[in-house]
Amino acid sequence: VALVAPVCGLVLGGASLHIQTVYFKFFPYTCLLFLLGIVVSVVHDYMGNSDNISGMLSVSIEMWVNIDPHLLFYSFLPVLIFADAFGCNVHMFREAFPQTLMLACPGVLLGVFLNGLFARFVLPFGWSWELSMVFGAILAATDPVAVVSILKACGVEPVLRMLIAGESLLNDGTAIVCFLIFHRMVQGETWDLWSLTLFSSRMALFAPLLGGVLAICAVLWIHTVTDEHNPSHHTIQVVITLSCAYLLFFFAENSFGTSGVLCIVFGGCVIAAFARVKIISHVEMEHVWHMFEHIATCLIFLIGGMIFGHIAFTREDIHYYDFLWIMATYLAILLSRLVVLIACYPVLSRVGYGCDFRSLLVMWWGGLRGSVGVAMAIVVDLDPNVSEKNGSEIMFLAGGAALLTLLINATTMTNLLQALGFQDQEEVKQAINEGLEWKLQAHADNVYSEMLHDARYEGANNRDVRRLIANIYEDDDSHHDASSVSDAGAPAELGRSSVTRVHRVKKVDRHKADAVTSMRKLREVWLSVVESVYWEMVHEGTIDRRGRLARLLLQSCDAARHNISVNLSDWAALKRILHSRTVNTISHLEHYMSFVRQVWGV
């Protein structure tokens, strides 16, 4: 019975994704899921006892609305966090680590404190200091999935996308650590300075170490199943990554009492760095993990929407004027994040990739609230140690504020990018595509002309040939009748078809396309081509996927992507990587030989 609601939810989520991608592209998918969850909850609450919605579906919805919070955490969070960490650009993440660390540690602590002050002194619910800080930690967790996809579609540089996504990865871990500390205080635990320091150190330092050790074990296992001609090896690699995500979270939270989120983040980055080239089909792996992420996102937002709708429309603790406090909470989120970014800006602009004022505004407006915050709010609402009134208020405000960030921030991000001068590169892409199309057509014309003069193809029917390659010439048949075909079977003016076709394409004002943006796009395409050639060589066996060479070549493409606005630096990056490794190897050998001489007295 328990599976009825999630299966129906996945069907509903698939239908919603189809409608959203066709008719409402500007509307965030997660926001649509949350709204659908509210609708399902309202229909269930007001018609649950009737014959229309009675039966297994009603019972299943009731079970999921009252799901155990720990089961919710263990079911969905590992997949969501590991998918982000496993899919990130490790080189960019490493270069931007000082910036993301600044935002994730001092920035989150400041944000939790500011949000807690708002909950304590502005909200009229009379929460204790501990509960106010729990609410502050919930509001501090960000979820930039919708914004990152918009930034990618608008052609914004990968560096800015990595800053937002990388901040979210570490941000969630720090916010959950703060949440656990204050949540335990709400449950009656007392903390002194030593115990707080010890707990924070165990969470922040031991979790990455544990994640790295377990991830290395997974990498070694993946290293033994790299035969692309063995179908079972594909399945084994998927099973290894999926089980690794859950085992990292389970061992960290239950066996070692550390942060499962930080453990997954660093474990996922280690696997992405060392097992990426060992994955037999990275496209297949990406699709599988995209499906896992879609299922987890779909269910957690539907469940969050159902719980929010149940609280908002059925519980007596929530009144109509409390909806105004959702807007106040949303404004407080924006203000606190702005204060945090301004406070961190002197450091952000001087370390890592740097940060200008325009990027700061995008990071401010892109601080959406989503799955992690909703999951923590559900934990508080279902906690028996928290009164039903307080739990309802926290879930109501946190869910409503997350909904507003998706409704307002995500839908207006494109307008903000245009106002700040981040150009939408549709014109540039179209100009590049037209140029490539013209060259391909000219090349096809030349090859076709040579083939028609080849004795092996004498007597070939020109019209039939052009019909079979209509994807190249498309509508040109209507402009070439029998009179335009020479006695040899070749068109009278074969080369003119490409020129005519190019002139029929929609005109693009090349002057509006910024030269720097065009070159950056061309370099990005070139790096993608180079990377695809490396992958082809790996799949063909020219480069051993288990060796270091393949990883270094792919790493050089990643290293060059952050510098595409200036020049193509993949070869320089490769030489720099090899030089640094050679220097390190020679240095280690010299130290080893010196140690041997000292031992033997030479």
C-alpha cells in the first residue's frame, strides 16, 4: 500500500515535467511539484472520506504525509547530494574551494544567526532561542538546481555556475550541522564550549576524511570492472556508485556520528576525480544518475507540498494572516543573504577565481531554498519533542518561503542576467551554427560533384540522390528541375544551393554579437570536441582507461574551461600538470635517496 502514493507521484511528476518543458519553460519544475503536492493534500484532506479518493491511495498518502523524518533523510538526501558532487567539475571545484568554503562556513554561520534573530524578535510566534536558531539553520540551506540550469542555458561562464553549485554543496553540510546542534538543544541536550568544539570538529574534519577513504575503496572496485564488452560491468559500476552514496551517509551518521552530507560531498568528488575515466559509459552513468535525482526531487517536493498543504489548510494553529509572515520570511531571507555576501565580498574578490559585483548579485538572487531545507522542516514538524503548533509554524513558513524563492527568483533570473549584461548567447550560437552549416554544405557539394564525375557512379539519378540526402539540401529540390541537370547528371550550379540556402536562413545581426562572447563560445565548442576525441580514444582502447594518461588529458580540458574567455590553454594546462607531477616525483626521489644515505651512512 505504501508504494501506491510514490508511484502515482512519479506518474504525476513525469506528466508535469512534460507539460513544463513544452508549455511553461520559464516555470521551475520543482515549484510546480510543490504546488501539485499542495493540491493533492487539499483534495485528500477534504475528500478523503468520500468514495472518490477512498482506498489504497488515500491510505498511502496518509502514510507518506506522516513519514518518519529520519527515513525521509536517509531515502532522498544521499541521492540528491551525491548526484551534485559526482557531476561537478572537480578542477573548478578545487580552484573555487576557498570561495565556497568562505560562504559555507562563516557565511552560513552568519546567515543562521541573522535568520535566528528574525525568528526570535520579528516573528510573533514566541519561539525559544534554540527553536529560532533551528529555523535559521533551515533557511540557510540553499538549492540552486533551477538557477544553475538557467545560467547554463543563458551561456553564463562555468566559473559562476560552479561558485553557486559549489557553495550549495558545502552550504548544505554546514547548515545541517548547525541544525543538528540546535535541534538537540530543543530536545533537551546541554552543550558547553568543549563539547560544541569537539562535535563541530568531528563533523567538519572527520567527515571529509571518512568520505575520502570509503570513496577510494569504491574507486579501486570500479578499477576492476572496466571491460566495456562485458554487459555486467556497466551494471556493477552503477550499483557501486549508488550503494556508495547510501553507505557514505549511513556510516557517517550512524557508525561514526559525523556529518553524512559532508562525507557524501567529499566522497562524490573523489570518485568524480579518480573514477571518471574508468566509467565505461559516462553518458549512460549520467543518465542513470539524472533519473535517480529526478525521482528523489519529484518525491521530496511532492511530499513537502502535501505536508505544507495539510498544515496550511487543516491545522488550527495556522491562520489566514500567517500567509503575510511567509512574505516577511522571504524578504528576511533575501536581506540576510545580501548581508552575508557583502560581508564575504572582500575575501571572495581576492581568492579563487575572484568575484565582481555583477556575479555577487547573481549569487544573491540565485540563493533558492529547496529540497534540503524542506526536508529539515519536515523533520521538525514530525518530531515528537517539538509541539504540533511550533512544528506547524516552522514547516508552514519554511515551505512557503522556499515556494516564493522558486516562484519569484527562479522565474526572474533570466531578466536579471540580461539587466546585468550577461548576454544571452542565442544570437552567437545561431551565427556559429550557420557558419558551420554553410561549411558542411559546401563540403558536401564538392564531394558530391567529385563523385558524379567518377566512373563508378555514372548514370546516377541526381534527383533521387538529392532526395536521399534531404537533410543537407532540404527544400532545394523545388528549385532544381530537370532543366537544371546537365547531361552528366550534375546540377548546373551545384555550389549555388549552399549560398542560396544560407541567404534563406533567418538573418542575425553579427554586430550585436560580442566578439569576446563569440570567441569564448568557439573555444568552448573546441574544448568539447577535444574532450570527445579523448573519450573516443579511451573507448577504442588507444588510451588505457585505467592508466593515468586518460585522466590527465581530461583534466587538462577541465583546467582550460575556466580560462576560455582569454585563450585556449588546454595544452599549457597539460604541460603544467605534467611539470608539477614530475617536479613532485623528483623531489620525493631526492628525499628518499637522502634518507637512504643517512640510514646507510653514505
